[in-house]
Amino acid sequence: MSDQTPHPSPAPDLDPPPAAVPSPSGDRNALDVLRERGFVQDVTDEQGLRELFDAGPVTFYVGFDPTAASLHIGHLVGIMAMAHLKRLGHRPLALAGGATGRIGDPSFRDAERELLDDDALERNLAGIRTQLDRAIGFEDGNGQLVDNFEWTRELSALAFLRDVGKFFSVNQMIARESVRKRLTEREQGISYTEFSYQLLQAYDFSVLAQQYGCRLQGGGSDQWGNITAGVDLTRRLHGIPVFGMVWPLITRSDGRKFSKSDGTAIWLDPELTSPYAYYQWFLNVPDADVIRFLKLFTFVEVDEIADLERQHGDDPARRVAHRVLAREATRVVHGDAGVEAAERATGVLFGDEPFAGLDDATLSAAFEEAPSVVLTRTRLDEGLGLLELLTEVGAAASNGEARRLVQQGAVRVNNAVVEDARSSVGPDDLASERTLVVRVGKKRYFLARFH
């Protein structure tokens, strides 16, 4: 190999991998633990990886490109696989794709991703780093966050093409299913920019193997071609035996995907998906998914999951397994405080107690399909008449109709029955910082937001 081959230097604050010690997983190989929970679809060399896990701690990595300001539940499969391996004593490298994010992965996409500017990428990277750190936990020093922009920013195109590109066959690259579909089944085709993505991802693996002792790359099944390219490149460049493993792309049994492109993503950022909405999403998954999701999205032990499966089979209406799933999945991403807030909100919103202690995000998530209006805060400060409020939010067509609803006992404000049609609402009547909830009858909800 040419002595001009780019050799990136590790970031100065990253420690080398620990010396090998006996595997902490005891009689159980880490591969068996992951397979039991549903994380293993394909492995490049299962026996070799099994022996590697048995030999001692393994440094492994999973990459996350900053194509949005937050990761979502689809990414959580990889995050949980990393967290389980870390709990077994192995060493995670969470790679934030500051470089590959500037290119865009074409894998199984109908069209090319929109390229982001540097400011947007940096904002996205900051959010992703925070989420990865929270879910996996790097404060104990076992594992770290890395950014592939560190070893590519000074990399020249000539050196990369000469010393890395020469190992790639264009015929093989075109034959990869994700590329072939774009070339043969989509009108747009594929740009050279996206076509080169697999070279950059493969190069990442070779860098991490050489500089950080990384021996395993994990990813979703759509990454199989990119991962095997990295396995091959690392062997050719450095003679290091490395491995790849992919997990299934997760969809719900009702066909719903976890995708930001179609607007259905459940985000890990509490500003985008509140802990309450996150909790409720898991609480309401189809029965066919609850046990599978307990294995994938929580740290509940498999023996306990088996017991929950028996309880669910005996009496599905009790939804015992669903409640454990919602609670423990929320705990992973939002911590104990998030679980407490979500369960408190659930108790308030689905009970008969007056609303109290909630926030605007929770109310928006709980009543996202309810009609809502925006009113000036001045009107609330001055005292907004109840009948006027009912007509403003659309609960009644006229003051006369609003008065009859009140007299019939059909009107609640923040879940408290209102009996006096002459009453008014003020700042003290808000259910949250800016929101007031009107209910007419049993199921008609309306929101008034004051700004």
C-alpha cells in the first residue's frame, strides 16, 4: 500500500480500548443474548464473531447520520443493541456522521436526500450526541462518541481515490440492491455523490479498526451492503479481521413504519415528541407487537417478558404487558422523570380529576385531533366569559346554545364541571402554561391556546 494512504489520527480525548479480559457474559455469548431479543438478522461470519465475543470485550460501532435534529424510534433498535452489548461489558463507539451526513445514504430511498448546510448539520449533530449519550451512557468511560468528519475533513480526493477507491469494483457497487433499485426502478437515478457513500462508510470502519481497535459494525438490514464493503476494505487495507451484523428494520404489525419522511416518526427529542406522547405510542401498539417490542426497546429481562407474555395471553384486556412496555421504553429515553410525568398525565387525562400540573406539549399530544383556536392572552387576563369561550372554540354555535349546554351539565373546563353560565375564565383556570381544555359531553374536546 502506498505510504501516502491517509492515516487519520484519533481524537486526543479518546482513550484506547481496554485490554481483553474474560467475557463478562458468563456462559452466554453476547450473540445469543442479542439473537434472543430479536437484534440479529445477518452476520458476516457468525462463528468468528462468536469466538471474538468469547475472547473478551469487543469494541463495536454503529453510525447515525445527522439528517434530522433528532433520532427517532427506528434508530432506537440500534441504540438498544449497543446498550445491551455495553451491559455485557463490550465497548460501544457511537459514530455521529458529520462527514457521511454531508453526502446522504441512498439505501432504499426513492430520491436523493436534501443536502444540509454546515450550520444545520452541526445543530443536528449536537442533538444526536445528547440522545446517544443519554440512552447508552458514556459517563463511565466505557465507550465514546466519535465523528467521522474528524478523519475526513483533511482527506484529499486524490489520496482517497488512489488508496481507497482502487479496492472497490464499480460492477459490485452497482449490483448492490439499494443502488440497483435507484438505477433501474426510479426515474431520478443516483448521483455520484450518493454513489460514493458506501466508500466513505467502508472507510470509517477501516479507520475505527486501525485507530480504536473496533472489530464489529452493526446496523439496520438496509446497511448490509455498506457494512460488508467495510469488512472487505478493512481486511484489504490493514489485514484486520472484522465483522458485520445487521438487525431487522422494524415495522409494526399493522404496517406502520418508523419514518420521518412520511411524518409518522416518534422522535427521541422531548421537544418534538413529549414523554407523554412517547409513552402513549407504546401503550397503544397492537397486541401482536407488545412482546417483540419489550425485547427490543426495554431492558426488561427475558424471563420477566415470558411471564408478561403468559399474562397477556390469559387476559389481554388487562394490558399488563403494554403498561410495562410503555413505562420501561419511556424510561430508556426520558429517564425516571419522563416516566413520572407521562404516567401522571395519563392518570389525569383519562380520569375525572381536574387537570393540573400538565404542560402545553402534553396537552397538544393528548388532544392533537381536537379543534383548537388561538386567543390573545389579554382576553384571558381580563376575564373571558364562559359562553363566549364556548362559541370561540366551536363547542356551540351561539350563546343560547352554549347556555343550554351549561344548564344541562354537559360542559367541563379542564375536566371540572361548570354549572354557572354567567361565569368567566381567567389565568388561574389554565390547565398548563397557555392552554385551556373545554369538554362537551363525554368525548367532544376543544382547546383554547392563549398567546
